[in-house]
Amino acid sequence: MTTQDELGAQLKALGIRLTPQRLAIAEVVVNFVNHPLVK
């Protein structure tokens, strides 16, 4: 599992402006085990 600090550092290294919303979405995507489905 990736921590918020690690994820934030990776996003910043890619030149992505980090906002609380972007961090929350990135956490869900990175730590999601199954393929997300539209329900």
C-alpha cells in the first residue's frame, strides 16, 4: 500500500499539482484491488 507522502512525492515528480482532491482520487486508484465498475 502506498502512503500519502509517497504518492504525493510521485505526483510532484511527474509535475502534477497536488490538491487534496487529486490526492484522494489517486489514493483510491492506486490502492483499489479490483477493476472499478460503474453501478
